[in-house]
Amino acid sequence: MGMTYTQKLLARACGRDQVDVGDILELPVHLAMSHENAALVINQFNDIFTGTGTQPVVWDPERIAIIFDHRVPAESSKTATNQKKIREFVALQGIEKFHDVRGDEGGICHQILPENGYVRPGQIVVGSDSHTTTHGALGAFAFGIGATEMAAVWALGSLLNVEVPGSIKVVVKGQLSNGVYPKDLILKLIGLLSAEGANYKVIEFHGEAIRDMSTSGRLVLCNMAVEAGATAGVVPPDAETRRYLRDEAGVPGELDMFGPDPDARYERVVEINADELDPQIACPHTVDNVKSISQVKGKKLDQIVVGSCTNGRIDDIEIVARTLRGKHVAKGTRMLVFPASWRIYTEALKNGYITDMVLAGAVVCNPGCGPCLGVHQGALGDNETALATTNRNFKGRMGNPGAEVFLCSPAVAAASALSGVISDPREVH
Amino acid sequence: MNAGKVVLKLGNDISTDIIYPGRYMATVLPTETPKFAFADDAEFNRALNENKVPAGSFILAGLNFGCGSSREQAASCIKGYELTVIARNFARIFLQNSINVGLKMIICPDIEASEGDELEVRAGEVHNLTTGKSFAIQPLPKARQAIIDAGGLIPYVRKLLLDRAA
């Protein structure tokens, strides 16, 4: 019987000819990623070895990546102490894929992994972060796990008792029109599927609009697959995947490229016509509360946030800088920009984007998760409204349960910054 | 298994940001996380911290409980009070984290109960003693049962390492 991309990937990883949905496998892990919650992973990891008479040693330091991004630079002594413990562990275990609070290597984990070529097609990637689904954009089977699960991976090098998931095939026909972006597409899809519509499933992306999309856009789609409950999102690798890994991530040599079988069985097929799509907004307080921009236009904004593992890449920054160049962020609205990595920040500096945004009144902060999850900077006041290019708008998400968060594309964020209200980028000249 | 009252009734899509707000994420140890359980619900958080919620009580939720972040604090903070979560279904990572840290959770797709109702769990059903109705429990994913039986992932992996070394 034909296999989906994920079935095929899992079969190859386990050295089998066939795996079926529902099969239970022990999966070898190619890359295990953590951020500051490595502090808890270390605690659980050491606990596993208690009373075994064996020293706690990770299975393979080459396959572990740790990136500081959630609270950089540390906002409290507690975080600073956690980061210190992690640094000591990294040195002790010889973990080299470690990205500290540094301008020459730092950034958000879901940007650091792709841009450093740590992820390849056909790999199994786990991260102690729910947005690990991002890396499906490069053809990996990538998903989030908890800290104790990660501790088990560090000890064993494998994931135990994984049930082979079924897949939902999403076919995106046509082309995205001007002013409409991959973010609008994924918000539309989450609205269609609902916040739990893809629970325990993989979303496999196909169609003309996906083939034409840059890796940067595919990262946006897979990043937010988890907001429909999906275990993973995946784009079967193609020429664009090869181009990105070779030209932008510096990965030499051949890649393990394959696609799903033509007769693969999907649990559901969803078709979207990209030509008909307009900018989408996820309204408070769930990501699946998605509306067309025409229904929310004019909403007054206190804060606009551009950045995150979803939309803090150079093409996102470029859209914002070009819109703001020579103009001003509306009085009464604050605009915060968090590039997703220092490599992106540096490129934005070279291209003059940082100057464009700062002169327009935006505050450009250091790369990191920033205000997305309300732990570091840019918290909201009571009854304030924010518009953000981030991925979640849950009650309390941006640090205040009394505030509202709307989600959008960078183009909508930029257009709205000029007016101070939610605005359609197709109407800004 | 156990009996107790529904002490908190919640709707669908309760995110980990509601269960354990992001701003407390620098606190990681299971011994310390219970203090911040449902921190944005001041009344319930106070009741928990003042030990007014008996162990064995139930939190009742709708679909997709624990969606969002992978933060394990969302499971360990409830586990700290030995509460049981009953939901119509659970988000994947939360379900896995709960099993891994030993939080009791029950998938009960048709559950009907109100805050204050007395529930009893036995023989594959949740009995609402207040209304006299019973609701079938959906078994947890079979792939996870061995971990539950071992008392959590840490003892499970510890034994596995010893077995594989032998």
C-alpha cells in the first residue's frame, strides 16, 4: 500500500519497507533541540541515572542542540542561573551546537536550526518546544515534546512508543496575490481545521503555491501547523529545499530527497485556492478564530509586534522596512521589531532596514522570543490591544490576561503601524 | 480508582498559557511549579495555595485541554496537588507530558457535570454521583500504557537503561 511522506520517512529511518498508520515504533533521533527549558531537561536527565551506578552521559553530543532564545539577555537572576547551569552542562557533555547570548551566533531556535544547516530532509527532529513543527519545511519529521521526554532522548537517542500518525493532505492551488502571504494561508487553514482539527495528525503540504513558495514561507506554514493541533507539518523536499540548504545554510553534498507514494492514503484532503485568499486575522483568544481582514479593519491598536519564530525572517523585515521607509508609526501606537536571529539582524543592518524602521518610530530589539509569550519584554497593559506577527493569541499570552492579541502577516502589521488601526496592506500606497 | 468533587469546570481549548502562564516558566522544578498553577485565575490559585482543594478532586474540561506550548510545568503544577483532569480530549504534548510526570488524566468524550458535582471513577466509567449518570472512559493511547504502568517516564527509562546494559 502507498505511504504518505511521513510513513515513508519513518520506514526509512527504522530500516523497514513499510510502516502503517497506528504502528508503534522506537524512532532514532537525528537532532534533539532545547532552549532555556534545558534547565528542566538536565534535572530530569540526571534523575534517570539516579541509583543506576552509571554517570549521566548524553547518547551523542553531536545530535543535541541548545539555543538560548526565550529570555535573552536574562531578565532575572533566576533565568541567569538557569542559563549558567545549562552552560556548565553543555561544557561537561561536549555539546557543540550551543548558541549562547551572542551577536555572532544567537537567535530563535527555529531560525538557528535551519540557517545553520542542522536540519535535513528525511531526518527525525524533536525539540522541547511546540513550534518544532517548523522544521518540516525542510522535509524533516519534526515535532515538539516535553522536558522529561527530551531527557529520555538524551539518555537513549531514541523516542519510545511513537505511534505512526495519519496525514491530512493540504493542496494549495494557484498563486498568492499581492499583499497576501504564507501567514494568511496558514491562518486560513487553521480557521478551516479548528484548533484541534489536526490533533495527532501530520499536515502534508502540496500544490502549486507551495512549490512556488520560498523556504522562508514554508517555515511559516509548518511553524503554525501545531496551532491546528498537528503533531507535525511537512513539505516534501524539492529543488527549493536543495537551494536553501546549499545557498543559505551552507550544506554541501547530496540530500536524501524523496516524496510520498502516488497512491498514499490520506485521512483527509483539504484544497485551498490561493488566488481567492485575502489577508487573514486570528482574533482573540484562539488561533482558529480567523476572520478576513475586511471584518476587523479599523480596530485601534496600542502595540504592534513583528518577529518570532513565525515571522521574524529577512523577507518579513524587508516588507516592514519598505512600508515604513520615510513614514511614521502612528502616534499612540508602539511598534516593536524582533528579528529572528542575529544573522537576520546583521543583514537587515546592511540593507538599511533597521535604520528605516527606527527612523519611522519602531523600536528594534535584540533577536529572541521577545513579547510573544509574555516572559521578557513588551508586555501589554490592562485592556490594551496588540497586533502581532507571532503565532499565539491565547488569553494572557503577551503577559496580561486583560489584553487582546490579534495575529497577522508582516504586511498587515506594517500597514497597520502607519494608521494605528488594523489596515489592509493592499490599500496602503 | 478515586472519587471527589469537580473543583473547576473549564471550556474548550484551554491553553498551557492559562494553566501555567509563560511568565513563570523560569520556575521549572515540579516541587516549585504548583505555586503558579492557574495563576491568572486568582481565586482558584489562592484556593490551591491555601490547600483548600483536596487531593483527588477533579478539573473538568472540554476539547483540546492543554493546547499550545510544550511546557511541562502545565502538567507538573496540577500533579503537585494530586488532582485528576477529565476532558473530552487532550492536546498531544500535554497528554504525553501528563503520562510522563504521572498526572492522572481521563479522556471522557461525553462527560456531563457541573462544578461541585461528586464524581467517582470505576470500571472504565466516570459516574456522576450528583446526577446519577455514567460516561464511558476512552482508553489512553496503547503506546503509552507501559509508561503509566511504570509510574512515569523516568522510572521507565531507568529500568530500560539497566535492561539494555545487562
